[in-house]
Amino acid sequence: MALSRLRHPLIFRAPSLLRARRLLAAGPCNSSTLRSLHHVPGVLNQIPDVDASSLSLVRLLNFRLLSEVHVVPSKLQSGVRHFSSAEAPSYTEVGMPALSPTMTQGNIAKWIKKEGDKIQAGDVLCLIETDKATLEFETLEEGFLAKILVPEGTKDVPVGQTIAITVEEADDIQKVPATVGGASEVKNQASSQTDAARGDGATEVSPANISSSELPPHLILDMPALSPTMNQGNIFKWRKKEGDKIEVGDVLCEIETDKATLEHESLEEGFLAKILAPEGSKDVAVGQPIAIMVEDENDIEAVRTSISGNNVVKEEKPVSHDVTTEVRTQTTGFNRISPAAKVLIMEHGLDASSIPASGPRGTLLKGDVLAALKSGKGSSNNSSVGKATPSPPQVNQQATPTKSLDLKSDGQQKDAYEDLPNSQIRKVIAARLLESKQSTPHLYLSTDVILDSLLSFRKELKEKYDVKVSVNDIVIKVVAATLRNVPGANAYWDDGKGEVVLCDSVDISVAVATEKGLMTPIIRNADQKSISSISAEIKELAGKARAGKLKPNEFQGGTFSISNLGMFPVDRFCAIINPPQAGIIAVGRGNKVVEPVVGADGIEKPAVVNKMSLTLSADHRVFDGKVGGAFVSALSSNFSDIKKLLL
């Protein structure tokens, strides 16, 4: 997998240049002039009519629009060069660039240049892992890399934060003030502390035992973001073992993301020295170390011995659970007791003084008693509640057998169910379905279409041309043709702009059930493909989906979805829209019904026809009554005459 290379063009703004020109033409530059020039984003040495006495200053003030000039206007920034009349040299702060329109932060994957290195225009400073890919960050000016503020491996660096300092002369490297970039370092420390204190249950790798100073030259491999919505993943399988030789493009491991199981390819060559996240590790956060590579085979053993065996993936959930338990057990005793809790304590003969109360004003609740029963606390038969509230002796005598009976039934209840862990895909599906229903106004339109024309056409293809296609293949073609006939339905709602955006191509997402969850492989340009090619493509994509081998471009995107439950005894249903799409068709099974049909003689007669129910779930912001009605009308028309789709 080759690294993407990205160059940012220089951008010149005429108003800023005219302003700088007026400042220089006004006379000798003083400190206020310099402060004004500090805010001019442009290249000052291209300003005409500058007197000779200012040429050296103009050359010195050669501001650059490094990669801090972004495509997104809200991210527009410029490189800042600082000047001082004291001994401190002029220097330039290099900020974290926005290498994609959606990028808000990035990870420093690797520094190509080191402190003190000479830099030429076009040289790659470092590799930055964005929300899309790992890209090379090139410099547009020459100089020397004086100081690296954000070290290699730093995660979640906000766009615009200073990551390095450059100077023009090599002699100025040692003169850069030590306080430069302090704010950035503080931000990094705060970010690290936040990550360390986070108790979200995500799997993390303890870096405490990784000391880079004790290791030979090495490269730490992090959990990559293999999809835009991925924030954690599972190590499904390691293809390479410790000690294996690795070439560029080799598959290191298979990672289960929120979409599918994808192959993680190496961008470097070397040897796999240590696997930090073993096979089967769950919920490994994006950016967490999963392995260590070295260039020299002789360094493998040094890495293994330097890293202790405890430096493997660990779970944070048990830790936070223990903390919660400790906090709860600190609050022992109670001031009040609820009637339900009192009955439970008397029945089970518990020691109420040992049960922590969580209710308001120290009230002991029924849930507290049930929690104590499950944990085995408060097992004393001499209940303090029994002492406080006298009861007949028969109750105390029967407490022990009742308790054992209830504990037995409680054990039977525990064996009556089983917790099934969710796959990463199902977790994301659950979150997206909830988000869709809460944020998208669903509009439902239903219709019944006659299938006789479709079934006869399918039979004709098989008998005359030996072409076998399914009903679902023809449905995909019909829906695609309908979207082409009604362009307003092939659109989505842009939240940022607050308007409808029409899609150029008709890309149909088809729901496929897999063991790990529902996947939606895409038939791109479905309106331009024949039914036989759609049939072959959907079979291939469905096979990949069930095997977990779909590539991101095969399931990301799509302009419209189809969900077909016609193979089950489901007459009709309503599907949930898959954002950011604006529509999905729910296809039910075909049924034989008796309807009045006008014969050739113009007389209505009862006849048996095959009908299928279709329900459109649409985003009401995109589909108003006119667009929705036109789409359903065109859909019914296309089903009534399938052969015209071949024209």
C-alpha cells in the first residue's frame, strides 16, 4: 500500500498583499509595522515597488502558507513566524495541518526529519495519520528543523496546534527559546492525562513498560482507523508471527472493525519483533500500540527482553467495577428502610447493618438488598431489622430454609439465561439505527405491485437464454431505473448546508444478513447495468459480506437501500433509513390474490394475480408529498412493464 502524497498550493490574497505594500511604502519598519505584517498571510517578496533598503527585510519576512492553509474555510490558518530584536532568532511555528476536509485532529505516525536536519522545499517532514489514511506532510520552504514539539506516536493532535519549530540558519537552532511551544506540550500532557483517566471500558495497551530509550531502533504499530466511524477494533487474526520478515504491502493481521473484517497492511519493511495485542483482543482503541517492528533482525531478541510480559492488552472494565464496588461499600448502615427491603431482609435472615444503603437520606432500598443477595453479603441470620421490629418466632425459625430455597431458585434463574457478547458491527448498527430514528423524520408510503409481468419475464430469460436471475435482482434494477426517472428521490439531506443534495450516480445498497450483523454491499451505477450483471455482482458481494471480506469501497456510500424479506412469511414491514441516505424500500413476499381484471372484451372478471407489498421509508426533509408520490407511481409503472427496462 503506497503512501499518499499531498501538496498544498500557495494561496495569495490581494487585499492582504495591498495592505502589506502600504505598510512597507510608509517608511522604515518599526515594531508596530512588524506586528501588522505578522498578520499578513501571503508572500511578501512578490510585492512590487519596494525600496532597496527594505529588500533584506522583505526576504526575511517571506511568510509561507504552509499546510496550515486548508480546504475547509473554517480551518484556514497560516504559518506564524516570530521576530525579536534580542538575541533570540526568528523562527516559524509549524502547525498540525488539515489533510482532509473532515479532519479535526491527527496522529504523528513517524518523523522523517530529525531535530537539526536540513530541510528543502518538498521534503517530507513527517507521516500523519488522519481520519482517512496515513499521509506525508511536506514542507514548502527550506531551513532547519530546530525543535520537535509533538513527538512521534502522539495521538489526537488538534488541527492548528504547533508540532515543530523551524529556523533559517543552522546556527539559530540552539538559540530557539526553551519556552517555545510550551502550550502545545501542555496540551499533549492534558490529552494524555485525559486518556489515562478515561473509564469508558475500551481496551488499552499499557505503555508503562515500553521504554523507547531502552529499545533498539524500532517502530510502534498502532491500531489503525480502517473506516471513518471506527474508534476501536478487535484483533481477529495475526497473519504474521513474531520474528517474521515483513515487506511493504504484507498483511500483518485481520482487524474486525465496525463495518467488516479488514486486512491491515504494513507500510514499512522490517521484522515483527513483538505483538502487544494478541489474537482475539477485543475493543482495542484506535491509536493504541498493537505491535513493534525493527529494521535489523538481530534486534528482535532485545525488544522481547526489554518489554515485560505484562505489556499486553488489558481491560479497564474490571478496574472501574472494583472502584464502584469500593465506593458503594463505604456507605454502610442506614437511617431508613423501605417496606419491600424490610420484607426481603426478614425472609432471608440478612444482617441489615452490613448492607450499604443507596437511597436518598440513607434509605435502604429493595435493590440494595437484592444486590447484597447476589454478592453474598449480609448473610447473617440475626437481622438488625428483626431486632428493631419484633416478629413472631416462627418467622425466624423458617428464615434459614426459606433462604436456602430462595438461593436455589436464584441459582436456577442464573442458569436460565446467557449473555451473548455483541460484535463490533452489531454495536455500530444498534447506535446508527437509534440515531436514524431519533434524528431523521421518517415518511412511510406503501403500495402493492403486480408481479405477473416480472415472473413471466424471469421465466422467459431462463427458458430462452438460460439466464438465471432472482426476483431480488430484478427488483434492484427496477428501483434503480425508478431513481433515474425521479432524480429528486436520488438525494440526501446535508445538515451543514441545510439543503437537499442530488446524487449524480444511482448506487443501490442491498441489505445482506451475516452472522456478525447486517451488511449493505453496494451495486454502483445500477441503473446502467444489465439484470444479469447485477445478479452476478450481488452474488459476489453477498459472499464477501458473509465471509467478512468486504472492502471499504464495497460497502461505504450508496444513495438508496433495499431490504428484502420476501423469502420469509413477511407480507409487509417498514425499514429504518440508513443515514446519510434518504430512502429505503422494504420488500415483502409475493401472495396470490383474487382481483377484478378487465378482459379483452372490456368486461371485469375475477382473476388470480401475484401481488407484492412495497413500503418506502423516506426522509421527509428530502421526500415531500410530490417527490414521494412520483417515486411510488413510477415504481408501480416499471413493475407493470418489466421489458421496457431493457430499452
